Amino acid sequence: MDNLKFIIPGKPEYLTMVRLAISSIAATAGFDLEAVEDMKTSVCEACKNISCHGYKGFSDKYEVECNVAPGYIEIRVKDDCDQHTLAKTCAPCHNCPSEGDLGIYVIESLMSDVEFGRAEDGRKQIKMVKRK
């Protein structure tokens, strides 16, 4: 199993970089275009959920970890900070609970398995698996 892990600043402008990284990892692992798009969308929603929804500010940083194995990819998005201090500049963030619920539905509909919960260190985490 190959393990890739990166830490992202909580700023929304880094979501494009996350989408590109996930796309590259999934394509390298041999997933078809539709599965790659599903993973990109799901991971983007997970990053938004972890770094933004339910907080007054964006997460200062969060972690994305990919475990690539034959036939599947496991992706974890985890809050990796002690504060959510980066200022929100978009009005939709004021409606985080309802917007966050839609993102959860999107993730669950596109991925094979999804778990919402806490990591061993108690931080918020979303674990997603996509099977070929």
C-alpha cells in the first residue's frame, strides 16, 4: 500500500491544489475518469466540511491522507489545527449547517464507503473509500 499525506492551509484558495493532487493520485492508481471526478468532488466537499462548516473561521490547517492499494483508495481528511481563526469572507459560510449537510450527501453518494467521526487524537475526520 502506498501512503501519501499532505497538510493544507485552511484557506479556500488551496482547494484547487487538493483537487489536482487527488486527480493525479487516482489516475496514477488506474481509476477511470468518472471515478477520478467522484473522488475530486468528494474530497473537495470533505475539505470544506473539515475546514469550515460549524466554525466561525476557517481551520488554520488540515491534513489529507491517501492510502492507495490494489482495487481501492482510502482518503482521510482530518482537522489538523487547534484554532479556526482564518477569516471567512463569503456570505454562504453563514449558512454552514445546511450547506454542510448537502456536502455530506454528495460525499456519501459518490464514494463506496464513508465514515464521519473523530481520529485517534480526537480531531474531526472524514474517511472515504473508493473501489474500482
